[in-house]
Amino acid sequence: MLTGRSILVTGGTGSFGKKFIATILERYPEIERIVVYSRDELKQYEMAQWLSPESYPQLRFFIGDVRDKDRLSRAMEGIDTVIHAAALKHVPVCEYNPFEAVKTNIIGAQNVIEAAIDRGITRVVALSTDKAAAPINLYGATKLASDKMFVAANNFRGARDMRFSVVRYGNVMGSRGSVIPFFLDKRASGVLPITDPQMTRFNISLEDGVELVLHALKNMWGGEIYVPKIPSYRITDVAEAVAPECRTEIVGIRPGEKLHEEMITETDAIMTVEMADKFVILPSIALWDVDEFCRTFSATRCEPGFRYNSGSNTEWLGVSELRDLIREHVDPAFDA
């Protein structure tokens, strides 16, 4: 699928970016070029020690910020595929620095769209978050705006052969700042801080996140928001899985935090179809024949009133399953 193509990944030194790029280099050795676009020179230096240009001559490192449209446009020269993973994503940081989040997550998204159109990019996939569904914090609100912008970009691409789509999923197991590495760090203290014992979250591995993006690249018609069917976990089960010997301390929900996360709201469900392993939220402004889309991908429309919520999910991870996943995706030496 990607043989001979050139890809740019914004936020390429983040958790997703590194996993995606390593997967592409392994799976598609005949790829023409893959550009790591990010603003942190230290992370690029460290990544280059791991994926050296000598071993992977198709790899390029490009310092730049999505806030800088001119730099983005320069980086996209000769590129045909863009994966937009750059974002300010930590909820408390975005709450404290709201316009910084707007500049990166909203204005940066528009810069990616405009640079992609100017450069004739054929495929653009943007990463979203469960917090973009019915957002109550600034991070979620900026990502909802970003999602809307990438979907709407299909309306003004003109006669160009290009498509914009979005993938949306929940907490990535083991990513920087997520709960499992946090609990692992706190384990030595003997106390794990828990926001609320009823809290639930969706869970996905980096590998599955990469596969969802690759599915979108292969199958996108333009304007879809892809939502995978993934399990939920209870925060109390995560604490038990990580450190059963520790006591827990209830510290209360942080500003902008939900008790349960949603990826598809009841209102979104009106324009959502279901497949075997994922949902697809369709563009609200018709871009193509929905019935034909459903026939092509064996999809069916969701029932009225459907919602996809981590607290009412039908698939759950228990303590033993969480421990297995921690060993597989976070720390092979983990022992509880």
C-alpha cells in the first residue's frame, strides 16, 4: 500500500509517531521517504540514535512547528501522505494555557490542511481523541474543532485528488503521561492516587492505534471519523493490576475530567455506521453515497439512541488481562 510513497508525520517523535514510523520502516522497506516533523531537537536526536539514517536512508528529520505554515509547506515538498499526530494533549496543561492549545490544536490543524492542499497531498489522516466527543475540557474542545476542520477540508479540496479523514480512540496504554506509567512510578511510594473509584476509560495499544491509521489510509473515502471497538477498564482495576500491595487515596476528579469517556455521542450516532471491529462517523455534509459506502464495507447504520461510552461498554479488561497487557505493551519485566 505504501511502497514508493512519501509520508510526513507531524508530532513524529511522540509515542504514536515513533511506533507508526518504526512499523512503516519494517513493513514497507520500499517506501520512498518518511519525514519526522516535530519541534523538539533532543527527541529527534534520540530517535535518530534508535532509527539511524545510515540504517534507514529513507528517513528524514525536519525541525518545525505546526504553528508555522511556511515551514510545514516546505516540509511537505514531494510528500503525498500526511499523518497529523502533533498536539498539546495534557488536559491540565491545556486548561492552564488555553490559547497555546488553540494555537497548536486548531490553528496548527488549519495550517496542516492548507499546506496539504497547496502541496497536492493525496491522503491526510488526523489523530483525534475520545475527549473530542461532547468535550468538557479545552483539550477536547480544540480536538473537536480540529476534527470538524479536517472533515470539512473535503468540501474545498476542489478537483484535487485528495482525501482527509480522522481516527479517534481512547487512552493509549503506556503512552507518556497515561495512567499505567504514572501508577508504576508511584508504586514505590506505597500509595496510588485515584481520582474517583467509579472512573472508567477506553484502552488501546499503540500497535492497534497504528493499525487503525493504516486501515484509514487504505480505505478512506474522505470525511470519515474512524472509531475502533476497544475495551474499557475501571481505574480501580488498573490500581489492583499494577500494585495490589499499595493503598489507594481518593484525590477527586481534576478540572476538565470526565467520570466516563465517550467516543460516539447519541447525536453522533445518527450519522454513524457499524462494522465488525469499528464504527465510522460519516460527514454531516454529504460527500458520497452512504448506501454505497455501507455495501462496500458491510456496514450497518447504528440504532437511534446509540452511544459509545466507556462506562456502558460491553467489553472490559479485568485485573489479570491488564497485567498481561502491561507486560506486552509497557514493561516486559513487570511483576505484580
